[in-house]
Amino acid sequence: MADNAVHPAPLLLEGAPVKTLDEMLSRRLLSHEQYQAIGAYIAQARTPEAIMGMPEPLWRALSLASVLMNVDADLLQPPLFEA
């Protein structure tokens, strides 16, 4: 995998990778095989660096699903300030 590859980091934020994967599957953005392979890889990875070593075909599937779900939208919103 190339070092300059862009990875869908928001998927892994806030400890919710499985919920996001479940939604990707329910929206049919991932196949059952991709869902199982990505979920298994994330479950066995112990560090963010290990997750970054995910095989390229899985990263591509995850990246496309992330874009289609607009998972970066929360990161692009201005912060909410409480009164």
C-alpha cells in the first residue's frame, strides 16, 4: 500500500467502527464479504497503525462507502458553543 494513500479515519473515531460498518452494510455500500473482512481486520488490530495496514482492496471499499455516507460531514461542521 502506498504511503500517500488516504484512509477513512472518521470510521474509527469515537469507538464506533462496528456501528458505522453495520450502517454501510444496511445501505448496501459494502458486500457481506467486505463487511466481514473489514470487521475482522479492525477487531484484530491493536493500534491505529495496525488498522492502517488494512489490505488495499478493503481500504478502497471502505473509502468509497465512507464518501457515499459522508462520514466526514461531522468534521466539517463548525463547533457548537453552549451558552
